Amino acid sequence: VFFASAPVLIAILLGASFSRYQVEESVEHLLAPQHSLAKIERNLVNSLFPVNRSKHRLYSDLQTPGRYGRVIVTSFQKANMLDQHHTDLILKLHAAVTRIQVPRPGFNYTFAHICILNNDKTCIVDDIVHVLEELKNARATNRTNFAITYPITHLKDGRAVYNGHQLGGVTVHSKDRVKSAEAVQLTYYLQSINSLNDMVAERWESSFCDTVRLFQKSNSKVKMYPYTSSSLREDFQKTSRVSERYLVTSLILVVTMAILCCSMQDCVRSKPWLGLLGLVTITLATLTAAGIINLTGGKYNSTFLGVPFVMLGHGLYGTFEMLSSWRKTREDQHVKERTAAVYADSMLSFSLTTAMYLVTFGIGASPFTNIEAARIFCCNSCIAIFFNYLYVLSFYGSSLVFTGYIENNYQHSIFCRKVPKPEALQEKPAWYRFLLTARFSEDTTDGEEANTYESHLLVCFLKRYYCDWITNTYVKPFVVLFYLIYISFALMGYLQVSEGSDLSNIVATATQTIEYTTAQQKYFSNYSPVIGFYIYESIEYWNTSVQEDVLEYTKGFVRISWFESYLNYLRKLNVSTGLPKKNFTDMLRNSFLKAPQFSHFQEDIIFSKKYNDEVDVVASRMFLVAKTMETNREELYDLLETLRRLSVTSKVKFIVFNPSFVYMDRYASSLGAPLHNSCISALFLLFFSAFLVADSLINVWLTLTVVSVEFGVIGFMTLWKVELDCISVLCLIYGINYTIDNCAPLLSTFVLGKDFTRTKWVKNALEVHGVAILQSYLCYIVGLIPLAAVPSNLTCTLFRCLFLIAFVTFFHCFAILPVILTFLPPSKKKRKEKK
């Protein structure tokens, strides 16, 4: 009673705190590498150029995303968004957005109150708005000399504005004149300098999305894709909400399957309650872990959806293995002796596999893991697995004792009433006799005693049919052929593995993020994000050799920039004036303030005064657009690495930065670290335990099996269009342990067997452990099926990876290993018994 009640009480006390759980708000904190060079570069950029957008015009997220609202306007019929009708429509949308009000006590905030201000104290808006206004005025006055060029347009005031990220699906005439554009993107930047301002900006973003949707309803021929700085966070957490009813369905299916797998026609020896109580044990452990995480300040995020499935695979197999061991005990023994035999038979292997889980996930939960989401997931899994082990020892063990007493007293396994003997049931109805069917010990001979549980469907299937079939001489060649095909396809997928740092892979599908990202990649992928080029040292800009050095290291990756014109302008100043240093820097500053072609560079140079009023250029920056496309992530990785190498070898000290680099920087190494460390720790444990087990061949076979399973899962995962991201790597860590869970008992029983033949011991291993593997596999699969229907990319990745792990491991347990072990070592001839 104590061991049954104590886990329940602990789980309730600790789990009660989870009712007040907190949700992790920062997606960057979860998914960006914690120790990232890009974050250091961002701090340096912020120290040199504080985030003050009032001093320059923006055309992209240059330094920090901040608060913003963004919308892509396009047409269902690929119409030209620059014709008169659509131009007027976009300008009306712009006017509606600027009129949005956020009510607060005593004041209504509009866009004008929270926008980023220009030098003339007006709101900064995208230059495309000015382009469209000039286009409208030109049509109104019948002017034909105004032409929009792509990706740089010259306004009537002489300014050169960049529209590469504001016009999409562009068709051009000669000399880059725009013929048509299928999409237009507008961005509205907001201030968030204090908590009140940030709260108003967040509410404005919500009103912005509502305004765009209302405008969409009244203009059905165009399609609008709104997006804000809060969209990614909201859509990431939306996965938890859309998954609720699917998880409930999964729970119902798992409970049903667990009860059916533990049931048999014999109403005394049937164990439906043990199937249900196995799930209760897992639930109590998961609830306890959630409570501990919450009490220690942890915050919930959608990646925690994978924790119950990690627990399901490990916990159910342990409970089913105990139940399988119970079937091998003699019924004439006392319950205490039968329980002791169960613990002696099953808990050693369960303890070792639990230790393996704790080590592999413990490495993932350590500070060595650079992705916070992976670290928190591993930490939660570690705690849950540890308590699951304790609860299996206590709660499930006590449940096994209770059902043992019920069985010894010949009580019904469900209703717990005494089962009458067969002769007393003759006068009862057929359905009543069916419900109370049982075999009494006095009705069996000594030879039949061991076969009491053979009426169980899975036991009967394995012992009478499957074991003979899989070891048949004519079946083995086909299994080997299938394995070669499996390795071939796995290798083909392994060679195509790609890293997935696209954040849309972790959000629900029918969301703003997915719709906006799809439109963004379709219409605005001609140019990569704008990259800030920051020179953070005082150099002699008037020196021709310095200008050449700077230009040398920007050639080859600059596509759209004013940088070369900027340096040419410096050369002209240097040649034409021949002024000393002081006068040159004064002219440089004044020229930047006057020259319209460099208006976007003003204030991007930091001056400092020395003694005698001498002025130095301390730092400068310019903005570049690379040749790569946003749809090709590999090109962006290569670009980032190329720029980093250039910054190290360059004579000029500079850094490059874009907010997206925070997610991309060292993503591959950060992502692979927990998997790499877990594999090393698993192999180390297997090697170390080789000196403890009776035969080192167990660990040899186990290592080869783990490698084969992981190799296959990675290969088929890639072929199933699953990228190597945070979720898939966590699943691969779990796959190591899941394989050991299922394969270790089979291999141990086979290798340690002596006398007879290999085929005999393969059959024996399947008969002893195959039922537990089948039971846990069936429950696991029916639990995963509803996960495939959840409208979320995160759960889609989770389902595909976990399904492949379960399927490939099952394939190895019931096909590959039983066949290969029949003709490979160890030999069963003249084996000496080892101590």
C-alpha cells in the first residue's frame, strides 16, 4: 500500500504546481545557439551604432528586428500590382494602417505616436510608399517620364532607394525598368524603448493583423499576408493548442491497446489492469518531472510534446517485460517469491537501459549543449525517466503484487470476484461462461503447468508460427536481400542530409508564419537579406591604399550596394582637394550631409574630436546585398563563413551582421553536439560494460545494431523530407536508447545461451522477449498515429522521426537479428559455462 500510494502522492504534490506554468516567450532564446559569434557581433554593433533608426532610412532588418508590422500584397491572378487600380488599393491600405488606434486609459495611440521618426519628425515608412505616391501623381498629371527601375529607383528629390525587398515577382524591360510586379511588401517599424511603449506596440501589431484581414475581406481579388514580430512566437506555441485533441485521441488509443495486449481469454490470468497501470506509472513520472521543472523556474514550450512519447517507449517496454517475466514464474509459488523472480529476471536489464537513457540525455542536458530547446528537453526527459524507474520499482511493482494475490485466489482479473469452477458454470448462460473462463491448477498436469499462458494471442503467434517461419532456410535469403536494400536506400538518404535552420519548420501549419514565409520565398527571394558591413577601427579613409584594401575584400559577394560608388567618391575628394587630414574629414562629413546619392549613409560614420579640434573617423558602416538567394540556405551558410574568413584575413577590421545570422551561426555544430556527445557516451558505456557482462559479444552486437538503426533512420528521414534540426536530433538521441531497450534483451538471451543450436536460441530469445517487444511496439505505434494528423510542422517532424525509429528497430528485432544470428558468431558448440 505504501509503495502504491507514495508515487501518487508525490506526483500530485509536484504536478499541482504545473497548473501555473509559464510559457517561454523568446524563440531566439530557445532555438538560436547560446554561444554564438553572431551575438557577440550584435553587441559590438549595438555599442558602435545604437539602435536609433531616426537617423537613417531603412529598407530591411539591419541591426535588430524590434517591433514591426509587415504585409505582402499580391493578386490571385498574377496581376500587375503597379497598375492604377492596385496602386490606389495599396495606398488605401497604407492609410488604413496609419489610422490604427490602440486605446489606453486617457489616450489613443496611433502609428504616428509609436513609429520610428525621421529627421523631420515624420514617421519613417518604406520607400516603396513614396514610389507608389510618385507613380500615382505622375498618372494624375499625365507625366510619362517617371519610371520605376529595379532594384534601385531614383525619386524626384534625387534619392536612390532600394526596392529589392519591396517589389516581388518583377518583370523588367531594358535598363532595369520595371514592366510589372506581382507583389508589394510594406513594413511599419515601431518604437519599443520602454515597457509601456513595448506593450502598446504589441497591441498595435495585433490590431494591424486585424486591419489587414478586414481589408482583405472587402477586397477579395487581392491576397494579403500579414506578419509581425510576435507571429513566430505565437505560432510556435500554437502547436500545443492544436495538438490537444489529437493527444487525447492518442491517449485513448494507447490505453485501449495496452489493455488488449495484456488481456487473454483466461479471466484469472488476464492482466488488463496491469496494462492500464503501466500507463498510469508513465503519467505519474511525466507529471512529477513537469512539476519539478516548473518549480525550478523552467518554462513550457512546444518541444515538450515529445517527452510523453520518449516515456511511452521506455516505460511501457519495462512494464511489459516485467509482465512477461511474471508469465514464466510457477503458479504454485507464493506471490513474494514470484515477485522476487520477476525483479531478478527483468529489473537488471531495465536498470541498465535506464542508466543509458540518463547518460545520453544527461549529456544533452549539460551546458555543452548549445541549443537551449534541446538542453531543456533533455533535462525534462532525464527527470521523467529517473522517476519512471523509481515508480516502476514501487508503484508498478506493488500493482503486480496486488494482481498476483488476485490470481492466486482465483479471482476475476477485472471484477475481482471469485471464479467458480467449471462444473458450477454449466447451468449459466454462454456469455456468462465466456466471461468467467479460467483454467484451474488442479485441472492441469505437471507437464502443462509451464504452458498456462500459451493461450495469450501474442505468445501463441510467436511460439507456434513466427519463430519457425523467420528461421526457415528459404526465408533467410529474402531477409538478407531486404537488409541490403535497406542499407542502399539509407546510404542514398544519408548522402543528402541537410540542416534545417528555417524557423517555419517548428510552427503550426495553418498560421501567419507559414503563409507569409511561403509568399516571401515565392516573390522576394531574388536577393538575400541586407548585410551590415561594419568597420570598427579608425583608419585613414583618405588613403588610397586603404580604399583599395576595403574594396578588395568586398568584391565577389556584393551585388547591390553603393559601396564602390562611395569609395570612388572618397577618391574624388582626395584627388581634387589635396586637403590635410583635418580639413578632409570636415569635408567628408559635410559632403555626406549634402550629397543626395549618399543620403542613406549619413550618420553611418562616427566622428570623434581630438585636441586642436582635429576630427577622426572612428567607425563606419554600409549595407550590402549578397548574390545568394533566401531560398537556398546552403548559399547563406557559405556566405557567412566566407565573410567570417575575410574579416580575419583582411587588413581592415570589420564585421558583418544580419539578425538572421543569430540563428544560422554555428547551427550545424551546435545542433550536432548533443547527438555527437550522446553517441560517444553510449559507445563508452557499451565498451565499459563489456567487462561486466558475461560475454563481450553482447556489446559488439548491440553496438552494430545501434549503428545500423541510426544510419537507417537518418537516411530514411532525409528521404522523407525531414531536415536535421532541433527536433530530429532529439529524436535521434532517443533512437539510440530505444534500440538498446528492445534489442539488448534479445541479444543477451541469445549470446549467453549454451548447448543446442543458434536457431534454437534465436527462437528461445524471441519467445522470451518477443511478446514484450510486440506489446510495446503496438502501443507505441497507435499512440503515434494521431500525431501525424496534427496541423503542425513540429509534430510532423516528431511523428516521422519517431515512427522511423520504431519501425526500423522493430525490423531489426524481428527480422534482421533473428536471421543474421543464425549463421554468425557466437558458436553454440562446446561452449563452456562462464562464471
